[in-house]
Amino acid sequence: MTSAPHAAGGLILTHSVYDPGSIAKAIEDYRPHLSVSIHGQSATDSVIAFAERNGEKAPEQIVREFLNYALDLSVRTILGAA
Amino acid sequence: MSTREGADIDASLETVSRTEDEVRLLVDETVYSREAVLRACYWFTDRCYLFVSRPGPQRLLVSIRAKPGAPSLDRVAGDFGNALLDQQVRQEIARETSRIRELIVAKAFAEGNLMDDPPVGDDRDPVEVTRSQAPGNIARSRDEE
């Protein structure tokens, strides 16, 4: 798993980098490969968690691909709106 | 870019940790804007795994992991630092030259009669205007009449 900041088992995505709408779209697009849920959301952050499937942790490489994808979508959204 | 040892030399982009498969760079947002960081990240998602967090105000922490088959992590991290600087400079140049670019575009559209409304202000080339107002030109135009 990435050494990203975790909050009570979740991963904190700051909204100044990860746009909430893009996070939701990334979760939706990765649904066939990865089970991601939003544990909490504030004005500044979203906390996401990767659910286990069949008792196994989410594959690390897919988690990283997911985070890259969420970042890609967010950059397009944030800079597109700037 | 600096390491912990050289942090006093340049703390705007600092390597805060380095493991076998991950480099973490702390970016000072008073030097590199969030936009520059985002643009640099965008260009690097094809060659490495990135995660960006905010450890504190005016600070962004970029975690970089090389993808399988990608160049060495040190090289990717170094290239990322260069890309970040490149994006920041581009952004500053764009800001400094935005007015002149607007004028050039307005002039181009005005000359091509592509706009319904004339551009705001005087879009004529000031050199041409001065030249046309010179006494010789006025005399010549009178002769032509």
C-alpha cells in the first residue's frame, strides 16, 4: 500500500488536489476491478478505503493505478475550470 | 531540489524520504504553485505512481513510485523536479505576457475581419500609427490626392 496519509484505516485525499467529483468518477470507473468506498468527506478532504474481496487486500498495483487515475481526472477538472 | 542535509540551500523542493521504491518530495507552495504541481503530476502519471497529500499549510507532499519497466526512481524524481520548475516558469511567463498575447490575438482577428465587434481599445500597431502620422507621409498623401 502507498505510504499516503491514512485516517483510521482510510486514505485522505485533499480536495485541493483530488476533486470530489473526480474521486467519485474514479471509484465508479474502477468498480469492476476495485471496491472503494468513501468513509468520510469534509469541505477539504475525502477519506476513502479499499475494501477486501474474498478476504484478500486490494492488489497494490491496482490501488496505485486507481490513485493515478483519480489524480489525472482531478487535474483535468481543476485546471480545466481554472 | 535538496535533501535533508542540504535543506538550508533550497527548501522549496525537499526530498523528505527515500526508500528503495519510493521518493517523497515536499513542495513549498509559496515557490511552486499548486497549478504547477498538478501539471507536473499530470505529465508523470504515465511513468510513475503518484500520490499527493497536504501535510500542512502551503505544503504539498508528492510521493513518487516508479512503474515496472520505468527508468530508475532517482531519475524519475529528478525529472519530476525539472518538470515542476518548467511548469512554474511557464506559468509565470504566461502571466507576464498575457496582455501582449491578448493584443496580438485581437489584432489578428481584427485584420481578418473575423470578429463581429471591434476589439476594445486601439489594436493598431503603434509603430504604424506613428509612421502614418509623420509629416512626410501626410505630404505624400496630399500629393497623391
